[in-house]
Amino acid sequence: MIQANAADNRMFARRAVFAALFSITIAASLWLAAVALAPGGFGVLDLAALVLFAITLPWMAAGFANAVIGFIIMRFSADPVAAVLPAAGMIGDEQPVTASTAILLCMRNELPRRIIRNLETMLEGLHDSGYGEQFHLYLLSDTSDAHLAASEEALFSELIGRWRDRIAIDYRRRTVNTGFKAGNVREFCERWGSRHEFAVTLDADSFMSADAIIRLVRIMQVDPRLGILQGLIVGLPSTSLFARIFQFGMRLGMRSYTIGSAWWQSDCGPYWGHNAILRLEPFMKHCQLPVLSGSGEAERHILSHDQIEAALMRAAGYHVRVLPREDLGWEENPPTLLEFMRRDLRWCQGNMQYWRFLLLPTLRPVSRYQLVLAILMFIGSPAWIGLLVLATIALATSDDPATIMRADAGGALLIWVLVMWFSPKIAGALDVLLARQERRAFGGAGRFSVNFVIETIYSIILCPILWISHTIFLFGLLFNREIGWMGQVRDDHAVPLPLALQDLWPQTLVGCASLGLVLANQPWALPYVLLLAGGPALSVPFAMVTAWPAIGELAARVGIGRIPEETVTPEDLLELALPAIKSESPPPLTNSV
């Protein structure tokens, strides 16, 4: 009882630290913005700008607070992983694996050969560990393409035959993907879930080593309170320039952000839907997702199921935690901007469904915070675009620059926004530069520093492009314009000019119009507006250049976006270092967003 009270007090103190950092960051940012906007009097446009800026702040403030906490833990804790997940220090290589574990690989219109390539190394490792009989692989297909379905059946039958008497494998294809991925997993639970204690969830682009899966199982075995344990996910080595730079930045940002958030969220952590392990009995009992509409209307299912399932698991009394190690699992990132936008809009639609769950009486406060932040991540996009529009109007209609913004406070605000925006990546970069072995893993301090600059420019271009995409899509949601669960084109491919123009003309129009008006009226303000309008103005060439396979291959050779797995490739990834598999037809490259 005394230990429980001490743990509760410690958790309250940690959450109070985060809340204080979060609140002070928002308050200081709003004060600085108000000071910057004050010179000409505080009018309607100034008030509207301040409100829009306030909407953008929670996501940046949370990132800043998590980055500060995470950086302190990374630099001053003897074992950062054990500091946020004590159960990780309770296992060893000698601990037997006794639990029956299902491995669930969900797919829809994917290339079967690529999936098999990602699985065979994992299966070999599980068999060689001596625990193969404790695992059962389930290939859960929602494929609707007839050609791919026939290929799945033939190739997965061969896979099952090769592994017969070593590791059990079952293949099942649904003809209708009711409930999307969550429905796919739910159908497994109803059919086979009672046979197993745990389930490891994988996406079609996931790769996990046998050692990583066994580590997750061992942690679940020693802590019966764990309902979901999420592994950290990093990008696989890629020859796409777009993916290389994206996953370099993601690698840096995930370090501090995940460790910082895990420190104070503790038993109310995240679930990202894949590369994680579930305790099946409470998952089946407590985490079934409701249909969002009915009674004569068409059924609507939740797209972003993962965070709701995590909230329901925690509400049932089980812990949801993250294991922030970078050797647990990898994923393939979209190779082009247009493919990234397709996936991003699916997440946008899914996150917008979370508002229906905010008032569930059983949710923990941290779970509500996570759902609100997930919504605000996309609600912040039209706020950013609103700021761009207001700034353009103010600059185009004012005769006196001194009445628009104080130069000193405006400059300080611009720098502060950039610091908040990039704080998780800055913390990750400092952690790498302060560790000799880490510097070498990223290709040396010089190459790493150049890549950090490239990634910063890349993000400044990319984010406003996505914000305009979100804004258009959110407006469409008001008129029931929705998207379904589509397959991804994962092989490198060029983006033709007509397709880039078709998908990115709104970004180009907004960016060029804003820059043109500001340049014609208040050229001194270009550095401020460029932050929001520069990326959209360049969206078409950005999409095309970052997709060109030849440039991606050159970037891989010279080390642009290099990650540690390219300096010293883990043995488990060696078999994946193969040319892209293109023997089946991918989904068509039309109407991608």
C-alpha cells in the first residue's frame, strides 16, 4: 500500500512537471505574440491572428515539453529505457518464453512477395530461438484486387508449405474489409483469439526481428498489468529521397519525444497500431470499437483505431506503455509526397472521429489529453493557413509596416516558433552529437550536421503543403467527403508533372499568391511569410524532385539522410537489402489524394 501511494505521488509529480512546462510554454508564446501584434493597436485582425496562433500552440508546446524532459533523461539517466519502463530491466536472455503468441500481419492490396521477404527472416529467427512452437503467424488479408488475391493465395500457400512443422501459419482473406484494419483484427479475435495469450501486430510494411518480438513477450510475461506494449518504430533504409529525409528527421524527433512523453504518461502510453504486443483477453473483452452510425444511415467505422483501443485498455485497468528502443521494429515510409499525403489524409479523417469518445465516463485524464491532442494536430492546419491569409491581407493593405508588427518582438516570435516546432529534432540531434558512437552511426558529425540542415529545410517546405491538404480535406469532411482504406505504392517511382499539378495546384496557388502580394507591397516581410508560403509555392517541383529514383539513388550513395542501419546494417536487415520487388502490379498512380 505504501509502495502504491509512493508510485501515485511520483506519477502525479511527473505529470505536474509536464503540465507546468506545457502551460508556461503556451502562456509565454501568446504573450510574445500579443506584444508583437500590439504596435498599431489591437484590432479585429490582430485578435483573430492571436486566436488562430493559440490553436496551433498545443501540439508545439507538447513537443517542446516532451523534448526537454526526454533530453534530460537521455543525457543524465544511466538507463533511459528503464527510467520510463521499469519492466524492461526485469528480463534477461535466459528467461523462457512460455506464452502462446499470435503474430498478426494485416494487409490490403499489397505485394505478397514483399510481405514474404519481410517475414522469412523473422520466422527463421523465431525457429532458431527454440521457441518457434510458441508462435503462430496469421496472414490477415482484406485484399480486394483479384490479381493480387490470386497471387496471395498461391505465394502464401508456398510459404505455409515451407514452414510446415516448424512454425504454424494461417492465411485468411475477407472479401469485404468491414471495420478496416480494426475489423480485420477483431475478426481474428472472434475466430482464433482464445487460442493465444498475446498478439503481436504488424502492418504490411512492418519488419520486426525475432529478438525484438521475444523481448516484448518476455516483458509482458513478467508484468501481468500490461495490456499493450508499443515498440518504437523507425524507417527502413530507402532509396527514395523523400523517404530518406523524412525518416532521418523522424528518427531524431522520436527519441526525445517518446522518452519524454513515456516518463510522465507512464501507464497511459500510446498505441500506434503495429509493431506492438497486446494481451488478448482484455483486448477482446474491453477494446471492441463501436460503429459510428447506424439506424438507417450507412455504417461508418473508425479509421484511426489504435489510440481509442489504448484508451479503452487503460480504462479497463491495464497498463499501456511504450518501449523506446530503436532496434525493435522498422517500417517502410511512403516514397513520394503524394503517397505520403494519401496516408496522412486517412490519419486526418481517423483522428477527427475521436471527438465522439472524449466524454466516455471511464477514460483516464491522460487518455482524454491524448485524444484532444490528436485532434488538434490536424485542427492546427487550417489555423496555420488562416494565419497565412490574415498576414497576407494585413501586409497587402497596410501603408505603415510599423503598425503591423514590432520588429524585435516579431523576430523573437519567429525564432521561438522555430525552436518549438523543431525542439524534438533539436534534442535528438544534440543527443547524437554529444555521443561519439552515435555520431559515427549517422556517418560522422559533418555528414550528420549537413543532413540536419537539409531535413530542417525539407520540413519547412513539407509541413505547409500538408497543412493546406488538411485544410481542404477537413472542409470536405463537413460535406461528407471521406476516404477509405487504400493500398500504398511502396516502390520508388517518379511523379509526373500532370499528376503533381492535379494534386498540388491549390498549394501552388496559395503559396504563389501570398508571396506575390507580399513582395509587391511589403517585401521586408518575406522572411515571415516564406515560412508558411514558400513550401506550397514549391510543392510541384518538390514532389517531383524528391520522387525521382535517380536522385534518390544518388542521395543513398553520398549519404543524404543516412541512418545508423546504413552505416552498420543489423544482421536481421541484411536479407531486406534487396532490389524492390515489382513482379506484381501495384495500385494505380491516379487520383492519389
